Amino acid sequence: MKIKRRGILFVVSAPSGAGKTTLCREAMKKLKGVAFSISYTTRPARPGEREGVDYRFVKEETFLEMVEKGEIAEWARVYDHLYGTPLPPLNQAIEKGEDLFLDIDIQGASQIKAKFPDDTVAIYVFPPSLKTLRERLTHRDTDPTPEIKKRWEKAEEEIAMYPFFHYFIVNDNLEEAVEYLANIVNAERHRINRIQELKW
Ligand code: 5GP
């Protein structure tokens, strides 16, 4: 038999320091047929980051032009820089029955959920404890920089947003967290209401 279904947008959000990016990358190695949505950002590339693989690095002017033209599905200012998800790959993935991971912040998650209510699965990643989060954000034995303090305050605000998501994962043990994420993906792929066509 052949089943044609719509693609799913798996939005994964977390407070900074919860280990979300590693979790997404590891889960993608395990799962077949999930691609990663590559965002545009105005922040400079960090060492080791590759253009078109981690992000598409653009000037603020270019970014705002794309917003103006309606080419961006959602966007937000996160820690002084702009980040946005390109729209055409989302529409294509949904139409072709391909699944995408969106590693985006909570403001972006709410925009995607509102725009694609039937095709979005929103997953919230919790750090194992606030103590762990604080340790991951600060380097022990040093005073937190204003930047780290800002991230910490934002993290507390973001944790309060969890009721808005469909699923949660506690990222304590990475291997276990990857398994839970894969379980969510596989279960969502088997929801009856995603079937568009059934052929025998
Ligand atoms: P970083 O600069 O550390 O890569 O990312 C900072 C934050 O921006 C993270 O929470 C990340 O998930 C979020 N982010 C990355 N891409 C996007 C995007 O396209 N849209 C939104 N709203 N947030 C994003």
C-alpha cells in the first residue's frame, strides 16, 4: 500500500542552555526523512559555522527586504540580532510530505503554530534543573557578563511559556532525550488525520 500524507513542521524550542541544538542534530542522525530548516540571521557566523548549513548569514537590510516581500514565515529579534525562517521550504515540505525540524525561539514557535496550525508540532525542551541551566550559561568561578545575565533572565521568562507547546522533553540524558524526540516524530507521522491519499 502507499500512503500520501502532509509534511510536518517540528518546532523545537527551549531556553538558551537547554542543549536543544545538539538534541536536534543527534535526533536527525537517527531519523530518516527529516530535514533541517535553515534560518536567515543577521548575526555574524561563529567559528566553525558554515553558510547555508548552520544559517544563511545576511545583512539586516537584506533580511528586512525579504520580510517585506513576504518570503519569511516568522521572524524575531533574539539577543540583538534578527532570525527568520524562509517560507517557501515550509510550504514545499508540507505539500511533498517531507518533515522539517525548526530550531527556533519561542516567539518564532508561536508564529509558526498560528500560521500552520494543522501541520505544526511544537516541542519544548526543559533543562534538567535551573541549577544545570545556570551552570551551562555561566562559566563557574567567573562573574556572569551582562550578556549571560540577559540570557539567564530571558531563559526564566521562556520557561514560563511551556504550556503553549504540545510536547515536552527533559534534556537530562542526551541519549534518552534523543529517543523521546524520535518517538514523538514517529507517533506524529502515524496520525490518521495527516493522510491525504491511500492507494492499494
Ligand atoms: P544562536 O545565535 O545561538 O544560534 O541562536 C539564538 C536563538 O535564536 C536560539 O534560541 C535559536 O533557536 C533562535 N533562532 C534560530 N533561528 C531562528 C529563526 O529562524 N527564528 C527564530 N524566531 N528564532 C531562531
